[in-house]
Amino acid sequence: MPDTPDLILARAIREADTRYFFENYSVQAQAAIQALERAGYHIVPAVPSRPMFDAAVKAIVYGTKRPGDIVLPIWNAMLDARPSPYGE
């Protein structure tokens, strides 16, 4: 199983912070992810997961002429179907 973003961030925080004060790196990483989400960012895989791909296909509106009317529903469907950054 690949590392989840919170574990990747935890490792980065641990490696960046060489102090030994018993920090909980997973809590710090989760806080960083939550801060990003509050700021309107989402962690998504570089390659869409199968549920993301399937959601995008279902969101395609045929007969639409304006690119924004095609792309935005697809993007939103993919974001809704993205895997949890916590591996759940």
C-alpha cells in the first residue's frame, strides 16, 4: 500500500525538524492537510483513481458547446470521487 499524504508529510516534517521533543508528526501532518483544505486546496492523486475516472465519464454533458460547461462538471465530479488523503 502506498504511503498516504499524511504519512509523507509527517516524514517530511520529521526530517525537517531534528529536535527531539516527542512531537506527534502525524498530528502535525493532518493539521497541515486540514489547513490546505480550509484554504480551498485538495490533495488528489497525480493519476486519477478509477472512481475519479468513472465519475468524470458520468459527468460529461453531451451537446454542450462551451468548454467551461464541459470541464467544470467533470472536475467537480472527480474531486467528489477523490480518495481520502488519510487512506480510508
